[in-house]
Amino acid sequence: MYRKIVNKIKDINTKYSYEERFNEFEKCIKPFGFSYDIALEKLNKTLVTNGLPKFSDTGNMSSNHWLIFSGISTLDFSNKINKVLEIGTYDAITSRILALLFPNSDIITIDLPSNDPNFQNFYGRQEVLLEFLEKRDAIINQFENIKFQELNSFKLTEIKNDDYGLIWVDGAHGYPYVTSDIINSYRLLMPFGYLMVDDVINQQYNNDEMYLSIGALRTLREMENLGFFEKIEYPLKRIKPVSGSRLINNKNICLAQKKLRPITNL
């Protein structure tokens, strides 16, 4: 209890500089060949054209993964992205963004079967399950290039294709799930394909299977140390601070590019 009170006081007294956080974000995306302005312009043009509100990094819970998707879609490499994998469909809002930014790509999005207890219980869905599924499926059905499948992500181990140009890992954040998702995603990426991982944290919290874990960071750093990535950065998930929560303010997104590696024969 004492520690919780101390941490809460620290949260309240923590001051953030928007300019410093913005500069930190730009520094992280610069090695990948696009800027904040380029990504934002493309994203907002896409959103407005499709009758959706503009993105704003000053929104209370805005996440920069949309901006990064948009930035990747402006690169020459995007012409090689024929398939995008999303691990963790949730409400399909991110699936829609991917479908709009990569209209010539198949967006394969997977989530646990709706009768799986974990699917029903996480995020408080058990009491609104039918309504949640109806809203999610209504978005999916608007797009011919979104291919939804009920699939436990551990089953990705059985898939042999390595032709995904972009993979977004946003399933269960705890160990062993996130480690399995990251390793399987790397294997499924085409050479120089992009790996993105949501909610990477670098502090020790009460780890759980779904929401909070340092498993992602530990897995990614080990892979980085072994030379798996052409480049890897951890841009902030949110530029605008949300008062009263150091955890939310300091979450990161992993943005990495797969290295072209020779096949190792054992």
C-alpha cells in the first residue's frame, strides 16, 4: 500500500515536455525513412477521404501506431507489402486503418475464438459479447481485403509462409504469449519486412498474462543482441502525456525491420 501511494504521488508530480517527447518520437522514426509530418499528412488524408475523423496526437489516448503504419505506407517498400498480419483483432478499428492504408494488400487479422474463455473474460467482454462481436464484424465486412480468422496465435507456429511485409503484434502482452508472437512474427516476415509490437514497457510491474509484461522488451532485446534486425527503435506510444499515469505515458511501440539473413542449416 505504501509503495502504491508513493508511486501515485510521483505520477501526479511528474512533468512532461511535449516538445521533448515529440523530438524523441521523430528521432526514433527517422532511421526508417519517413517523418512525422509525412505520416500525419497521409494518415489524415486517408481518414478524411473515408469519412473518419482526423488523427490527433493530443487526444487523451491516441496511439502512434497509426502514424507509423501510415509512414511505412509512404515508403517504396510498401509496394512489396502484399500481406499484413495483425495479431489481436480486438474491435477491428486498427484492421480498418491497415485496410485503408494498404488497399492493395491482404490484411490477415487473427483473434481467439469467441467461445474461448480468455476472449470472453478479458477487457470485460463477457457481459456485452454479442454486441462487441456484431460491431467488430460489421467493420470487417466493409472491406474485401480484410481476412479475419479465429485462431490462437500459438498456431502460427504451424504456418510456413514468410511473405508478410508488415506484422502488428497486439495480442496478449504477457509471457509466454508475447514471446511466442514475436518469434513467430519474425519467422513469417519477408526479408526487410517490418515488425511492430504494441505496449512495450521497460519497468517491472505485477506481470500478468494479458495486460502488462516486460516479456516483449526482454525478447526483442535478446533478438537485437543476436543481430536479427536491420534496425530497431522504440518510439513512444503517446506523445501527449496523460496526467496521473507514468505507465501509460511511458509505453513504447517496437518498430523493427527484419535483416536479410542466410539460411542456417543444422
